[in-house]
Amino acid sequence: MNKPDLLAAYWTLAGNVYPGAPTEISPFTLQQRVEAASKAGWKGIGLVLSDLQATLEQNSLATIRQLFKDNDIKYFELEILLDWYLTGEDRKVSDYERSKMIELGAELGMCNLKIGAKPFENSPNSLENMAEEFSKLCKEVAQVNANVALEIMPFSRLATLEDGLKVVDTGDSNGGLCLDIWHLARGNIDFEKISMVPAHLIKSVELNDAAEEIQGDLFNDSTHHRKLCGQGSYDIPLFLNEIKKAGFNQPYYGVELISQEQRILTLDQMAKNAYETTISAFNSVVA
């Protein structure tokens, strides 16, 4: 298999922060992260809104665009929009984040907006209602020429391929699923089931690894104990072959490494470790 382009999802290079931490803003500047990513071979980078807004307090959008260009960063993602299907105060916060993500994403050439159902959220929303709200979001994001990728997660109400497909199969050409190997494996979804997902509904694929045993509960395992590709228990070649058989045709693969071991390393080491171990995983994929 030809060496693919890889995108470092936000947590892969964010440093010593994690989802739900007191601050999710990276201790490294965006310039430091982009330069380290480029040096290691990455062609894309992801950000969360709070980190991007912190960067914009010190830098202009034009400066960031030039930073991406100078370092051959071709792909840019924003994540993760939650509560897009709710009502009330949660929805007001979500709508603010949604508008800012679309606005800033348009300025920076966003190719993908990652969304999800909030962990452990259990409001009485039907899949039909979620599909309607997903379609509205897709139409808004289509105006800035980006995809919307819904991440199925075992600790969310959208935990299966079947339910995910019911939400994203709306006829909106820019909408589909984000298939993260961690969420499929920990959700006990057989990789062979990936073939049930039409190619046009796979908008994002994310790679990582994990131990055979779950560390604590699922959310703790996801947030602190993911591993570099090839250093855990997942059958990554099988996953990649099933993704390939399904006809995945997006221009890059994402890598989402949320690891307390990796996040305390130097930025250059984080970027190098994650890139090289992921690229190595493609060596076993059928051409």
C-alpha cells in the first residue's frame, strides 16, 4: 500500500492536556506543533475550538494560513461539536461553537468537522430527530466545502454502526461517519462489519492502539491509555484492509493518540513516535 497522508488529530500533539482537563488548550504554540508535525512527516493537523481561539488571541488568521502553507499542512480538521441535536442551554452553547467552527473553518480551509453525541448523554432524542439535525448541520458546513464526520463512541448514545448510519444516511453528500479503531474495538464491533458502511458515508478514519484489558472504565481508557499503533492488541492490518475493501476514498487517515505516557514527551518525540508507528502499520496492508 502506498504511504498515505496522515493527519495528527488534536490530542496526538497537544501535549500534557486531555479531554475534560481543567484546560484543553495546548501548552505548545500552534507554530511549535505545526513545525514539529511537518518535520515528522504529517500532512494534516486537527484542533479544538478553545485552542484555536487561544491561538487567535496572539496570531491572525492570515498568519495561521501561512503557517500551514509553509509547512505543507494540506488538511485541517476541527473537533468536536457536541449537543448539536439538543435543545435549551446546552444547544445554545453548541450553536455558538458551531457558528465559530464554521466561520473559522472557512477561513482556514477546514476539510472536516468532527462531531459526536456527548458521552453519557441520554436525553429523549430519537434517531430520526438526530438525523434531521445532522442534515441541517451538513447543509451549513457544505457552504464552506467541508465534511461532517460523526464519531460513533461506545460511551455515547451513538455506539453502533447501525445507529450511526441511521443518523448520517440523509442524502447530504458531505455527511458521514468517523470510524476510530479504538471506538470500534472497545465497542465490540467486528471490523468485518465495516463493509456494511457505504464508501461515501465514511468521511474519516482514525488510528491508534490499546491494551487488551480496559484500564478503568471506557472513558478513562480512551482518555489516558491509548497506545501507539503496533504497541497494543488491535489487529490494525485487518482494520485497514476492511477500510480499504469498503472503498474509503478520503485523502488522509487521522491518528488520535490520547495517552498519558506519550503526552509528557517532547513535542518532536510525540510527533515522530506517532507518525512512524502509524506508517509502519500500513506495511502489512494488502496493496
